[in-house]
Amino acid sequence: MGYFMKLIAAIIFISIVPGSAFANTNKTSEDAKLILTLEQAVKAAQRNDPWLIGNQHSQSAVETMSIAEGTLPDPKMSLGVANIAIDTFDFNQEAMTQFKVGLSQMFPRGNSLELKKKQLQLIGSQYPLQRENRRAKIAVIAAKLWLDAYKAQESIALIENDRVLFEQLADVAEASYSSAVGKTRQQDIVRAQLELTRLDDRLTLLKQKQEMTIQQLSQWLSEYMGESESEYNLNASFNLSSFILTRELPNIGMLQANLINAQDTVLPQELFKYFAQHPAVKALDQKIKASKTGIDLAKQKYKPQWGVSAGYSYRGEAPTRIERADLFSIGVSFDIPLFTENRQDKQVQSATYKSAAVKTEKWLLIRKMIASFETSQAQLFRIIDRQKLYQKRLLPQMHEQAEASLTAYTNDDGDFAEVVRSRIAELNASIDALEINVDKQKTIVELNYFFMTNADEIIINNQSSYRSSGENK
């Protein structure tokens, strides 16, 4: 009977001591690992993304080409012999025989050079905005993967902490059954062992999910291979066993919290004002400007293309030793765009259609952003409702039920199966609450993407200017 009471006291002690007290059992092994914070994961993913390097090269290529396109074409030089007698091939035989040197230069139509250069410069100005949007998307992807790994890690910790309690319950059931003091039945012992086995299975599944999530994260954290495959450092690959995540859930600040938390429907016109400053939308604005320049460039085809040519002709002496005068010639050439209906007119129309098509890309993007924002906003509202429900009512009630069933069992007035069920229910509620808290942070990250102007704002720490009214301390 004394051993039985000690086990009961141990269970009660475990049930009231915070789970973090048992997390220290693995502290020695965890201290040897590196701690990976959310910010570190996001920064590493952005730093090691080869797409950003490729985009920078593409920008350099376009900017370099803009200089080339803004330069006059190379002049053409010609050399030749004209009017030589074919019977003797004597240069001095005929008066018309001459050695000719010519130089010609073509000038593009109207302001074609300036417009081509301007168009390429506008195209090049899209790339920094594209890179900022890419960095923002990487921040969202890496942050969500990190949060998924954190959820698996903390769920494992919750189960491992409660597993100690279930082991004690199993010992209590065996002691009670052996001593025949209580009303414990053999099926209670089997039930306790079964729940331990189920917990082990859940741990295995969660560890599998954690490993899979971290391997997905490793895709973004592995170092960029450089200019050639031989420069890739295999030792720089992400090592699952070399780090742990922080134990505290990040409190990510919410951009435009007043707008997001507004219970009234936000008008699309108001959202447009914010989304118009988004790097992805501004990149399309530059693309639209470049397409409009293409219209102006097509209109230059109505103007003539001019060319200037000059030539020098050398003539030899006459057979009578009389010197012949050398010749110089100069001329101007230009085309006359008279038949414009099937050429110039169609080129202008084609450029106009292309510009209109780019404008539809912008409206499609903004419409997609508005729909995605409204979806994430509605999701956040429901998550906050559930978070309040769990923290204010469900978790306390689950804990009270577990304590009441344990107290009844210790007083030989309750059922062992009810003790196990209530403890499992409390554990499940704790894991659900953890998932709700993590999902809230993931949703905030998604919402921050729509209002950011700089990718670093997406995972900014919670400050008074960004704080959500639904945040619980």
C-alpha cells in the first residue's frame, strides 16, 4: 500500500509541474547543438538562393545591351576597282578605270536609338523589384517550413513529457492490481500499455514529419554552388543532427494591423493603394512603361531612315603620260515609307496590343493578391477565435477534468480508463493549442507578404506599431 501511495503522489506531482522541467533531461545533448532561429533560417535561405544571382546577371546583360542599342551602327567601308579593260587589265589603258574607296553611315529612324536604350533601361529596372519579391517569397516559404518544424519539435516535447506520466499511471495500475487494494482490473493494465504504445507511434510519426520538414528547409539553406559544379561544397549541406530550433515561438509583428484586424470588409480600392507599392506590382509597372516605349519605337518606322556615303576614286596616268584628275563623290540616301497600311500601321497595332496584354497581367496579379489577402484574413480571424477559446476555456477545462478524474481514482471512486482518457484529451488539446499558435504565426507571415515593401519586414519582431489586437501575451 505504501508503494501504491508513493506512485500516486508522483503522478500528482508530475501533473502539476510544468512540462519544461522534464525537457531538461535532454539538455546536455541539446547544448552541444547549434540553435537555429527563425530569422537565421530566413536570412540563410535568402543568401543562398541561386535565382537571385541569376537575376542579377540578367539585369547586367540587359543594362549592357541598352548601351549597345543606343549606339549608332558601325560605318561601312568599300574598296574596289571600276571600269578596268579586260583585254589587258592595264590600269592606265582606259580613262574611266579607277580605284575606289567608299565610306557610308546609316542613321536610324527618328529617335529610335534613344527609345531602344530607354526601353532596355526600363526592362532592366524590373530586376531589382523582382529580386525583392523573390526574397519576400523565400522569407514566407522558409518561415512556414521553420514553423512547421517547430510545431513538430514542440509536439514531440509535449508527448515525451506526458509519456513519463503515462508510465507512472501504468506502474500505478500494476501496483494496484497486484496488491488487490484498489479496483484496478487487468484490462486497465492493458489499456495503460496500449496508450504508451500509441504515444510511441505518435512520436515516430512526428519525428518523421519533423525530419521531412527540415529536409525541405535544407533545400533553401544549402549553400549556392558557385560558377561551376566543382565549387559546390558538399560539407555545406544542411545537417539535420547538427542543430535544434529555438524553444520559444516567435512573435511575428503584423504589418498594417489596423487594416487586417478591421471587422468590416476592406474595399478593393483601399487594398489597391497598398498593393500598388508591392515590388511584384511595381515590377509590372516598369514592364508596362517598357511596352509603351515599344509603341513609340514602332511609330518611328513612319520616319525615313537616312544614310550618308562618300567615295574617293583614284585614276592612273594616260598612255601619253598625262595625269588624270582623281574623283570624289558624296551622296545621301533615304527610304520613303509610302505604303504603311500593311507594315508600319500593323507594327504600331502589334505594339499597342502587347502593351494592353501587360496591363492585364497587373490587374490579374492585384486581383489574385486581393483574393489571397481576404482568404488569409478570414483564416486569421477564425484562428484568433479558436486561440481565445482554447486559452480561456478549453485548456483550463481539460486540465480540471484530468485532475478531477485522477483525484477520484486516487480516492478509489473513479475509473482508471477515465483517468487515461482525460489525460489523452488534455495532451491532444495542448497539441491542438500549439498548432493554433503556430498557424497564427504562419498566417501573419502570409499577410505580411501583401503589405511589405522590403522583404525584411515579413518576419519583423512584434512591436507596438505592428502589434495585432488579437495577440495574447
